[in-house]
Amino acid sequence: MSNRFRLDRANGKFLGVCSGIAAHFGWDPMLVRAAFVIGTLAGFGSAILVYFAVALIAD
């Protein structure tokens, strides 16, 4: 197992960011997705910017 973060496009719903984070840390992907949704609603959409930044930078 590599310590390097990678997008998981095979198991991802959209761009594979949440599933890549979940695979990297060994978490459930639905928890990561839920955290992004809550972060988007609570942060007035700022989590969307983080999501796309990670998608552009990774891989």
C-alpha cells in the first residue's frame, strides 16, 4: 500500500475525490461524502472549492 494519495475514479461517484480520501485513510466512503455535504452546507459552498482543488491537484 502506497502512502501517496490517489483519486479513486473506479469507486467514485464524481471525480473520485471522496472515495480516494476514504481509501487513503481506511474510512467508509459514505462518511467522507456526508462530511463534504455537511461542509458545503455549513460553509456556504466552500467545500465545493476544496473538492475541485483536490480533484485538480491529485493525480
